Amino acid sequence: MPNQLFIAGQWRDAEGGATFEVENPATGETLATVADASVADGKAALDAAVAVQDDWARTAPRDRGEILRRAFEIITERTDELAEQMTAEMGKPISESKTEIAYGAEFFRWFAEEAVRISGRYSVAPNGATRLLTLKQPVGPCLMITPWNFPLAMGTRKIGPAVAAGCTMVIKPASLTPLTMLSLGEIMAEAGLPEGVLNIVTTTSTGQVMEPLIRDPRLRKLTFTGSTEVGRSLIEQSAEQVLRVSMELGGNAPFLVFEDADLDKAVEGAMLAKMRNIGEACTAANRFIVHESLADEFASRFAAKMAEAPIGPLVEAKQRDKVAELVDDAKAQGAKVLTGGEVPDGAGYFYPPTVLTNVPQQARMWQEEIFGPVAPVFTFRDDDEALRMANDTEFGLVAYAFTESYSRAIKVYEGLNTGMVGINQGVVSNPSAPFGGMKSSGFGREGGDEGIEEYLETKYVGLAL
């Protein structure tokens, strides 16, 4: 299992031999010791990426695509091994780790095919005197900062399009879950990625190590997945060099259940939307907004399912304590607990699946992202109120809606201020579709036809006759 920095195709210790410990959240015990990069190490990683950018950009698209295809196959072959590692460092059940690996690998297969489909256009100017040529070229060296909740998929959906487009990379995985990304670096090297194209820097001093890279004029793109608070700071830093920036930030997803909804579908969808990754997902349903005629039955059936759900630990004590704090705040304001609601005794950072009713909109969890297995249920009277409640947030990543009416579904998805909408389904993420949000949930898209455009510049050439 790699535990060093990966720079210019070589595994190396951090400057001065600095290290940090990675914890198993199920036990609180140390799982591994990993290199803790310094500012100099970060610069060395960018130096390596810059040194090979021109050669990598000239590499044939088919060759770039074949590297991704080989990496997809290796990941698939090593699913069991990678899943065990991911569960150990992040806490999600093995079955969910395997699901993430299959999902994350698909980004490599998708962008392997997109690499050979980068195209421009040729046209005649309206006056007939000039020919207009447009072409797409790689943006250049990219800095990627990924979160802890999906250690593989958050890397592959950034690395995949960058490799396909011809960009070199420095990637900084979360210090809570760096091991999966280091294994991914090993796989990319095995798949034939040239030295220096991908560089991995693990560090506990993210701001100190990353800011000099963001302000370095040789860097041309920054992509970040994480909290809105950190994203705002990174956007400010990126302005100095006018970087291409893509941000996938926080969420506060509404889950709407209309009066004509199929309750079986709605409860099943609620379990998927809430409990994927133990609720530690930016796409997790945060506010369950249910028509008043169905609210009691929905909440009762949902709570019964939640009480039976297998669960892993949250990623760290700080995250578990934040979830408990939000539940306690709602309870203090009159919320009723149908299941869960208390921190269990024992080792690890566990919190039980929890369903709350009678939650006032003054409760913090109305506006704050829970990031845990907690589902507050609110009620509405009519469609207009449902949409007003759903959009009453600074965030706009994803929303879910359950209705059997075709016309209502159209009005709802057109009226929701989110970048993604799931109609009668609790999972929307798909490598062949654009992932991203509006408002404080960020900008830019990952996946789909749009994903590779984030790593390409458009150049126009005017050809005089």
C-alpha cells in the first residue's frame, strides 16, 4: 500500500520525513502513516506537471484514451482490494465501497471514449472572404483538491477528463482518506501514464501547501470539491492568475413527496437519497418536504426502514458531533424523534439512522447541510409552497421529487433552482451526465459531454483567402 508522495513518477518521502496518521473511523485506531508534504514538496509536484505538459498535450488522443481504458480495467479487477481499503479509511460498508468503485471506474471508461471526440469546426465567414477555424486545446497544468467522502470517484471524475484532454495534474486528496488516491496513482502508473502527468501530494497543511500553487502563474486550472466556505476562499485566491475554475460545493437537497406520489417508490427513493454513503454526500437528501396528507404515513414507513438500515461510522469525531448537535438543536425546538437521535456507546464514530418530525424551519438543519444519517420531515399544503420551501436555501446542487403526474413533474423540475433533479429516483449521479450545481453549490460540470470542456480552451483562427 503506497504511503509516500507521488511526484514525477516516483514515490518519495516528504521533506524532512514528515508524516501523519490515517485513522480507522470504526475503531479510532491508526490505520497507516502517510507522508505529510511541505510547501517545497507541493512546488516540486507542480514543477513535474509543468515539465511534461507540452509533451503530454501532443500525445495522440487514442493513446490517452487507452491509458484510461487500461486503468478502468485494473480498477475493476481490484474491486475487492480497493473496497477493503476504502472501508477501512472512510467507514462506509463494503457493499457501498464496491458501488463507489464501479461508479468511479466508469469515469475512466467514459472519458477514454471522449478523448478521441474532441473536435472543432470549420466554416465560411458571412462575407465569404475568410474561413473560420475553431479548435480545442488542453487548458494546461491543473490543481485538483478532492474530499474525503468518495475517495476514488472524486478523483476519477477529475483525472479522467484531464487525461483525455491532455492536461497534467497535481492532486491533493483529503488527509482523512488519502490511501485510496495513492492506490489510484499506482494504478495510473501501471496503466502507462507517463511520469509527471499525475502527481499526488498528501498533506495536513492544505492551505499552506496549496495556496502557493494557486498563485503560481504556471498553473492554469483549479478544480475543487468540498465545502462552500473553503470554495469561496479558493475562488478568491484563483483570481490573481485568472485561473479556469470549477467548484462542486455544499448542498441542501430537498426531497419532495407530492400528494399523488407512489409511497413505496418514495420511501425506497428516500432511503437511497439519504443513506448513500451514510448520508455523507453532497447529494444526500437534507430536507424531506412531504404533502401534509401523506406526511405521517411517509414518516412512519421511512422510520421503519431507517431503523433496519446497516450503517458504518461517520468519518471522524468532529463530523459525528456536528450531526448530534443538529439533532439536539431540532429536539430542543420541539422535533419528535421517530427513530435514532442519540449517540451510541462504544468505539468508533457511529450515529444511528434518525428520522425527525415536527421540525420547525427555524431549526439549523433547515439551512445547514447535515452530512449524516438524519432525515427531518417537513410538510407543505400545495405545489407553490413546496417549490418555495425547496428553493429556500443558498444551495442549489440537487433536488428529488416524487409524483405520478407528468405535467407536475415538468413544472417542478423547471421550477427547482438546482443543477440536477431526480424525478421518482433517489440517485442521480451518472458518469455520462453532467454533475454540478447552481448558486452556492458551485459552477462547472463533471461527467457527461460537458465534463471534458472544463479542461479545454477554445481557440479561433481566421484564415484570409
